[in-house]
Amino acid sequence: MQRKTSLSIDIARDDARFQRNFSRMLIGFAIFTFFFLTTLTYTILKTAPVYMHDWRGPTCILLMVIAFSFYIFPILISIDIIPFSYGWPPPLLYSIIIWGSFYTIIFLLTRIDQSFFLSLYILFGLSFSLFTSRRLFLAIGIMALTIFGYEGLLTWPFNQIALFGIASQCLTFFSITGFSILIQNLIAERFKRNHLFQQLQLANTDLEEAHRQLAQSVEQEQELAILRERTRLAREMHDTLGHALVLITVKLEAAQRLRERDPERCDQELESTKEITRESMSALRASIANLRTPALQHKGIKQALIHSLDELRQRAGLDVSHTLQGELDSLADTLKETLWKVSQEAFANIEKHAHAQHVTLSLRQEEGNLILIIQDDGIGLPTAYCQHQEDGSLACHSPEGHYGLRGMLERVESVGGRLSLRSGEKQGTTIEVTLPL
């Protein structure tokens, strides 16, 4: 950033230095032109004093003042004395008006005294600030032909002296013109280079701002991911450890009351409490393991789902079947994680609440989407937590203090997917998840 700031300062300082030198040069030309026109007018009027005794003398002075005004006007604009901006090269119409007015004034002056044609050399210098390239050569050509005419070099037949005078002056005029065009191009390239540097600096500034916003967005996304994971942990802890601790407390209180009256029943309650404690520890280990999703680290999503179904069959004695189609292991990690978490939540709900006999899992790719369907033949979802939608599906929400269904919905929606539920008595529950590929 410091390097770019230094570059910007250097460019601004270089532009200011160039502008100062350029302004000094223009002021120098203006002073020279003033003395040239003043001396020329004074010399002509002194040579022909009769002009001062009629209208011709005041007219010559007035026309010279107007001519100098047309010459000085572009210079005053260039050094910002006159607040008028047109860039460079100036508009063609503006250049033609300035050049043509100066040329016309000189033509009128030569009608009074032909010696005023020497003012055309001032027009020669003025042409360089008004035109570029071919237009400049055209303006210089018109001016040169006019000078040759006033010098008497265009009389027919041409003699050797006239041809030599034309050739030598053409060489001078057009050599200076070519050199001027070269300088114009160098100055134009300089301004173009500085303009590109400024654009590059602006682009870098915009890029830094975009990078800063992106970094901020990434940081916010990370914070959001942490909050989502905390919410998931809260749901999981509440549904497992929370319930287990409440049950343990109740059983310990019961065992405490039965200790003297019915020691055998007390021992049964204590054994049951120990069993609940062991199950809670297993659930806690599973929750910690799920933070790292080891099943997906060591296996593909297809093998992990099959293994999870086998464990469900062994633990709950359910009849399970599955249909897995497509290249599932090449899916994005976020999709794999969503499939895994949703399936685990669904399996846990089936095992705890569904009282099902059979579970079917289907996973396939269809029209740019990944479709997961988990179906059981259990008792279905409680009607108190489900509402029928216009499309025939059910909108179900978790009971107060429970986060299972809500957690699945949040996971699916976080990757742009859609979750639908279908449930009814003696029809079981069907969970359908559609994830965009």
C-alpha cells in the first residue's frame, strides 16, 4: 500500500513539474509573440506614417490586438487562467475557428500593407497547439502556400531562385512540423501512461476493498458456521444427555426412597440407572466423534451410509434395504456432510420413536439434483407437530425443547436444498431431501 501511495505521489509531482515547465514555455511564446507583433506593427507604421493620418493606422493596431487575443486565448486556457476545459487535442471546430480567425485577420492586414504577411509565422507556431497529424500538415501547407504567394514565389514560369526558395522553406516548415508531431506523440504517450497508472491504482484500490470485503464475508461465514454447530450441539445434547440426566435424577430419587422399604427394587433401579449412564456415555462419544465425521474421513459416503444402515439393523433389529445410484464419492464435501448428518438424525428418530419394522434408503442423481429418500413403516409423526401443505406434504416442527426436525431443515437449507416430509398413521414417515449439484 505504501509503495502504491508513493507511486501516486511521484506521478502527481511529475505532472505538476511538467505543467509548470509547460506553462512557462507557453508564457515565453506569448511574450515573444507580443513583442514580434508589436515590433512588426510599429515598423510598418513608422515606414508608412501616412497610415496614422487616416483609418488604416488605428485599424492595423486594432486588428493586431484582436490577432494577439486569438493567439493568447488557447494559452490562457492551457495554464488554467481561463476556466475552460477541452482536453488535448482541442475540438476540431474550436481549432478551425481560432486558426481561421487569425488567418483572416492577417489577410485583412495584408490588404492594408503586404508586409503584415510576416505574421503568418506566428500562425505557424499557433498551428502546433491546435492540430495534430494530417490536420497539422494541412494547416502548415495552407500557410506555406500563402507565404510563397506573398513572397512572389508562385509566379509562372518558375525560375531557379523561386524553386530553391520554395524547396528550402518547405524543408524548414515540414521538418519543424514533423519534429513537433514527434513531441506531441511523446507528450500524449506520457499522459496516456500516467492515466494508465492512475487506472491501475484505482483498480488495485478496488481489488483491495473487494478482498477486504471477501475476508470479512469469510469471517462472518465462519462465525455463522460456529453458531450453527453450537446450535446442533445444543440440540444433540438436549435430546440425549439432557433427557438422560433427568431420567437418572428421577431413578436415583426413586432408589433413595426404596432403599429401606424394598432393597431389591432399589438395586434394580440402580442397575437401570447404570445402564442409562452407559448409554449416555456412548451417545456422548458418538456426538464427539460426529464432530470429526470419521465415517466420511475413512470411507466414502456410499460405504458410510451402508455401514450406518447395518449398525441400525443390528442395534434395533430392523429390516433395512438401500438403493444407491451414481458417482456419490465425487460429491462436494458439504453435500456429503449434509447427507450424512440428515441420515443419522433420521436413523436416530426411527430407532427412538418410529416403532418401525422396515427402513428403506434411496439415494440417486436426477436432473442436476441429488435426491435422498428415507422411509419407514412406523407409527408416523405426531399430528400435533405437523400441518398439511397445499402440495400435499407435511410441514413438521420439533416439539418444544427438541431440535431434530428443525436441525435437519436448517442443514438442508444451508446448502440450498429442500426437505419434505410425508407421514400418516400406518403409513410410516418418508423424509425426502433434494440437494442441488
